[in-house]
Amino acid sequence: MKKISQAILLPLLLCLLSFSPISLAQFDNSVGTIRWNELPSSAQETVRLIKQNGPFPFEKDGVVFGNYERILPKQKRGYYHEYTVPTAGARNRGAQRIIVGGTPQYSDEMYYTSDHYRSFKRIER
């Protein structure tokens, strides 16, 4: 019985010790804030397009954001929508997004992410 316990405990202990603070902190589970004038001009333009209901430069703009990272406040599916913030030099949509809660055109609940959903900042106007 003692050998079985050691055979189980040693791998379990090694597994637990392998988690570094960096891997555990993959996502910042807090939401900061950013002032309007601190946003990149491309993010400000994306917000303007959201408020006027387009036209949007990317086909996926306005799709439902699932909040799978669980960083933003919990809401029913379909509450959040995402919009691309164009990134100069990016060959694809880039990492920047604006996430909007509620009805996008009328909502003041907006979040900016510069790192593709790893962290969010609520936009203060």
C-alpha cells in the first residue's frame, strides 16, 4: 500500500509544482479602466462606427462575444458583441478589439482589449 501511495503522490506533486505564476496568470481576471483620450485613435474610430451602426471594415464585426475567458461581468450569451480595432501592419484582424455590452449602438458599456482577450479595460468617456 505504501508503494502505491508514493507512486501516486510523487507524480501529483510534480504536476502541482510545474504550475508557475506565469502560467496561472495567463489571463488578468480584473477589468481596469481607460479614458477616452488614452485610447488609440483607431479604437476611438471603431467606437464611432459602433455608435453610428457601421459600416464596419471587417465581416466579423458585431458578432457575439462569448466571454469564455470569464473576465468581463457574467451575462447571458448574446449580451456582448465584438468589433475589430484595425492594427497597422497586421496581416489579419490583429489583437485589438472593442467589446460592447447590451445594444451596441446605444450602450455605454464598452471594453478595450489590446491583447486579444487576455485583459480588458472599461472605456470611460
